[in-house]
Amino acid sequence: MAKSKVTPSRQQYLDIKAQYPDAIVFFRLGDFYETFDDDAETAARELDLVLTSRPQGKNQRTPMAGVPHHAAEGYIARLIAKGYKVALAEQISTETVKGLMPREVVRVFTAGTVIEPGMLEAGRNNYLTAVIRDGDQYGLAYADITTGEFATTQINGRRPLTEELARLAPAELLVADNEHTLHDQSKTVTPLPNWRFEEGNARQTLRRHFGVSTLSGFGCENKPLAVRAAGAILYYLQETQRGAIDQVQRLATYSTEGYMALDTATRHNLELTESIGGDKSGSLLGVLNKTVTPMGARLLRQRVTRPLLNLDELNQRLDQVETFGNDGLLRADIRAALKGLPDLERLANRVLSGKAIPRDLENIRLALETVPEISEKLKIDDPRSKIDAHNPIINLQSLIINLDPCPETHDLISRAIADNAPTNFNKMGVIRPGFSAELDGVMNSSAHAREWVAQLEPRERERTGIQSLKVGFNKVFGYYIEISRANSHLAPDDYIRKQTLTNAERYITPELKEYETLILNAEERILEIERRVFIEICQQVAQFTPQLLQTAVTLARLDVAATLAEVAANFDYVRPVLSDESGMMVENGRHPVVEHSLNRERFVPNHSQFDSNDRIQIITGPNMSGKSTFLRQVALITLMAQIGSFVPATKAEIGLADRIFTRIGAHDELHHGRSTFMVEMVETAEILNHATHRSLLILDEIGRGTSTYDGLSIAWAVIEFLHNHPRLKPRTLFATHYHELVGLADMLPMVTNYNVAVAEEGDDVVFLHQIVPGGADRSYGIHVAQLAGLPRDVINRANEILEELERHAPTTSVEPSRFTPSQQMALFPETSPILEELADLDVNTLTPLEAINKLYEWKRRYAGK
Ligand code: ADP
């Protein structure tokens, strides 16, 4: 049998590997973690390690690659970032059993369950999510074990599910084994056996963890899918953390309904957290994120990805921003006090999870120390303000009362933890003298011995007369007395030679060894007591977690409010006036990101307005004139208002939008191997099916991906649909280069035309980037070609051709009056033979060469050339 041939340690490895088939097993061997077989090949490839091998039975070698144990964290982080999982098999004892070191997996690292600060981004949550499907209903749960957040919901339909996942941007997604349709929703997808999502199991896992008999306290008792998803998450956390996950203390059942829905494409198009090119600074968050604490940075990101629909809550947020906006001194003070504050939220969670080190408690103390100072600054110390009921500082009261300095915790840590405590428990000095009587007792009893050793050097120098005599310590020999070779003949008789170096001899004495034993024994006990006392302290601190977390959240809110005020002050934003109406009015609006990339003075502000009679705006204008920028700007201003931020404008009244839809360009979709036009139509269909009167639609160049007439007809029909459907009439901005669409405004009362102003100076054309009423009459495409650097000859020739075409083909600018909603085919002069041919042509199968030949042919036949 194969089994009998392998060595015991190989068998041990194989047994462990069998339990973690989908993880890379890091197998501890001495000072290294080794990987074997396929794992070794993966690790060597992904981590640039040397792939070696070791003999395995007769004529056989197994591939092997290892990393030093002290550097493992960095290597593990790299594997996790690439979507792998790592199981850490440690030596769990120093005693061998039947000649074999006992080993066990003590931890499984996965992207969604890491807690090591080095593997996490400070400014964002690290979400583990789980999804379970039943028909078209989904249960979605998520947890961030670094902050203790744990929430679950039930979602009706695939689209809202995808949207919610897009918001969470999960580090890892758990799905049932037989669920194959969700694998594109996260970089790391972990299938779990179906029974892990089974309702009975899930309920039991949750009840046992929280020590409750019913889940009604969490609001999900009657939401089986939410329960199943949450249960799977908890099980997986228990499994990967190999033990208690005390930091998960609550479960919130939520609904996605209170928030503005944003689909993946819209998040992407509006560049909320990163630009389309993938960099963070070119995103809305990049502009707004001037937070000074990690908690604040995470909260701001959450807000940007989750705009609200609740007027009261938004006004409360805006009030806070205004307070800090009005009082620049207060703002500067608070920001200075918050700056560099340790991550109280993650620290408190590390204490809860039993993973804290002494420095973590020290950092909690530092954070708490700042709290009274911050509360003090926020107090109303101006006597006038007490009479003035409108004093805006009142707006911060709700925050001030939640700022708990947790004096008990602060006091405990101050008394217990020594300054500059060592970072691990291999060194003494974690606990401050005077805190633990037991510890002090052992310290005192060994103090005499330590004093004796400390005095040994001067004493022996005097006795022997050797001034260069030294007392030292090393791990192998313990304490020793060292005398240089030249003086070694002076060593007294009671010195016992222990070690010979090139230039010196080392000695011990029986007395020295006795004191050494005393000291080392005491040290061992001290280390043991310190560790025990530390754990007790952590348990006490853990009892105050709710207060600590509340303080952390409040600090985050303060940070965000002060940050948004700072940004508003620096970049001249105004407070938007919000309402539940469906109109909007923005005066001198600017694009929050583009205005920076341009040098702010050069950015041309634009108005925009919708009311109950003006719902759909068609913006025609040359390419590169600023249509897309304007569209996104209106969407971003709306979104900013709905996260409670001031907005880049001189005045803004915003009726809350239930959703923002965007359909913008499709340049980058081709990489994904999907037809541009197909993608565009799928997205357009989504919009038409899900928009409401309260939505904001940003449609850029719909129909561009197909032939002119197809595209024009589709664009035309889309606008009619939006206009005529009783549920719809959403605020719509429709940018297009089809000037023919201008005619719609004459027929549909709620449609208006705008264009981007252009100044013509002789042959030159200047884009003014200004959106003005009325339709555009020319496309200026050739002008753009000129800007792009096409040779002068080509430009001249193109102008000639254009003139020619315009003369011969009057149909290129179709008279609006010829269009009626039911008569779209009237776009084309009915009698033209060219049209019959066109109708027969299958554009999808035409090669570019065939198309151009066709053109030549028609030109020859119908234009006589
Ligand atoms: P279009 O959608 O019409 O093709 P874009 O919106 O992409 O045009 O704008 C093209 C360029 O014009 C942008 O990259 C930007 O540099 C500039 N631009 C756009 N809007 C403005 C503005 N309001 N003020 C100044 N420059 C602008």
C-alpha cells in the first residue's frame, strides 16, 4: 500500500493537507514554513521562491518551497491578495510524540478573514460576504471581523443583489457548492458545502454563538435566507479563526431600501472610489478624503458608496458639516486633535478577539486620552451661545454626548501597562510595577539575585585587578565572566573555564550559576504571570467594548464632518437644500474631480435645472466639448448631496433621487469580449425597466455602438418611452451627437434642447464648455480631428467632402416636422432605392472592406461619380 511507504512526517503532512485541500498549507519545519507538491509550485511561482525538492522514498522527490517563519506574514499577505488561502500548520508542542513533532493547523488565512494590520487597508472595511439563493430571492450577509460589523438582509432579485455586492466590494464571497452563477461577484469566491447554508444548521450556529434561544432580537427570525447567509458566515469565521470570534457581538438585519440604489456600472462610471483608470486620487472619494483617522476614512468610504434617501438624517449630517464650516478655528482644532489618533475601532476588536498585544492597549489609552480634550473643544464655552437657540454647535450635541472617554478603561490601562512595553511576551516588562502583588513578589525575591549579578563586574574587577573583566549573558551559556586572553593567567582558582574565544576566555563560578538559576526561574515565572495578568486586563477592557466602539464611531463621525467642511471651505462648495420633490436646480455647478485636474480657474461652471415640466434634456454638441463632464457633474452633485456633503456650485436645490442610472460610453467593454452594442442595450433595458419618476438618468451617446440609423432610432424611441410612460418622466440628461434628436423637443413638451456653446473665430473653433439652451447645428467632428493632429491635407479634404455630402444629401439634417412618434421610419425618404438596399444589408456580417466597397458602388450608381 502506498501509505506504508511514506515517512511519518510526510504522512502527517498529507493528513493535514487532506483537511485543507483548497488552501496552500504552510507546514512549520524548524525556522521555516515549507510548502510541498503542487502548493510548492504555486508558492514558488507566485512568491518568486526557489523551488527545491526533497527525497521521498526510492527515486522519488517531492517539490518543496519555503519561507522563513519570521517573514511569513508578508508572504501570506501576497498570496491572499492573489486570491489564495493559506493554512498555517504549527508545531503545537516542543515534545515529540513517537519521534514526530505534533502539528496542527492553527489558523486559515483567507482574504475575508485576515486581521493582521499588515494585511489590511486602514481606510476601508474588509468584508466577508455570503450569498444564498432560493429562486429569485437572495440572502446576503457580511461581516468585517476587524471592526465587528455583522449584518444580513434578504434581497428580491438578482440586480439589487449585484448592486449591494458592488457597494460592499467583498474581499471574499461564500457561496453554496452548487451555486455557479455568482462566481464573478468577487475576486475570491469560496464554495461551502450546501449543508452549511442549511437553515437548521445556520440557526443553531447563530443561536449558539450569541447565546440566545431565538433570533427575533436580531430581526431575522422570519427571514430564512438572511439567517442562512449569516449562519454560513459565522461558521466560516469559526472555522478559519480556529476558535472563538468574540468580536462578533451583534447581528443587524437591514434593508437596502433606505439607500440610493447604484448599479455596478454607475459606481464605475461616476468614479466613486476609483477612477476608470483604476487610481484612487482621480475619484470622488479621492477628492473628499481628507480624513485624519482610519475610522473616519472608512466611514467616509461607506457614505460615498451608500447615499441616503432620508431627509432628516441628511440634514443632520449637513448641519454638522455647516457647524465646522462656520467655525474654521474649531475645525482646525478638532482636526489637529483627531490627527494620528489610533484606530480605536480595530483595536477594541483585537482586544475582544483575544489577539491584542501590549501596544494595542497602549494605543487604546492614547486614543482615550484625546477624548476629553475633544469634548472640551466642542463644548459651548461662549456664554452668548447659550441664549442663541440657533447656535449651530447645538448640532454637534448628539455627537458630544456619545463621546465616552471610558475613564475606567483608561485608568486600568494606565495603571497596568508599562510605558514602552515590549511588543511580545518573550520579554519582561509588560506590566507596570505596583499593579500585581503576585508579580511584584516574584520580582522582589529575584531582585536580590539580579542586584548580585549587576554588582559582580565591579566586584570581580577589584578582586582580580583586571580592569577589562566583563560580565555577560548569552542564551547558550547563561551568565559568564569574560577575561581577555592576555589577562587569562590572572583568573582566580574558583573560575571554571567554559568557552574559549579568539581573544578571550569565558568563565563561570558555582555561585554565579546559583544566582543565575534563581534569576532564570524568576524570569520564567514573571513571563508567565505577565501573560496571565495581561489576559485578565484584556478581559476587563473587553467588557467596555460597547462604549469603546461607540466612542470610535463618534470620532469617525466628527472626522467626516470636519473633513467635509474642510473640503467645502477649500474648494468653495455650498450646502445643498434638499427636498422630497423631483426637481433640481444647480447654479454654477462644477465637476468635483475634473475641476482639479484642469486647474480650477479654467473650469467653466454650468447651471442645470429640472422641474415638473422640464424632465428630459437633450444635449447636443461636438465631441470633446464637455457633454460627458457635464452629465457626470450633475450626477455627482446629486450624489454628494445625498451623502451629506456640500457640493461644488454656488447654489443647489436637490430633490432626493431614489437612484442614479448612468449609461456612459462603452469604450472599455470590448476588453471583456462582449459586444459593445449588446452591453449598451442590456444596460439601457435595465434603466428603462427600473427607473422611477424620482430617478436621475445620465445617458451618454445611446446607440453609438450600431449603425447611424439604428442608433438614432433607438435613441429616439428611448426618449419617447421615458417621456410617455406614466411611471417614468425621470430627470434625464441625454447627450448625443445625433442632431436629428433635436426635433423631439417640438413634439414632446417635457423635452428641452441644450447644446455646448462653440465660438468660431475664422477657421478656428473654440469649445466654450458652456451648456446653453437650444440644439446644436453642426457636429464639428472635423474640428476635433484637427485638434487630434490629423495632417492638414486630410482636414482640408474632409471639409470638402463634408460640404459635398451636405449638398447632395439633404436628409442628413432631417426636419423635425417629419418626425412623429408613430412614424419613425419616416426618417428615411420612402422612395429611395438606396434604402431598399440598405434594408437588405446585414450590417453585423459586413466586413469593413465590403462596407467601403458598397459605399463606392452606391456613390458610383446614385451620385454619378
Ligand atoms: P464630450 O463628452 O463632449 O466628448 P468631455 O466631457 O469628455 O466631452 O470633455 C472633453 C474635455 O473638455 C475634458 O477632458 C475637459 O478637459 C474639458 N472640459 C469639459 N468640461 C469642461 C468645463 N466645464 N470647463 C473646462 N473644461 C472642460
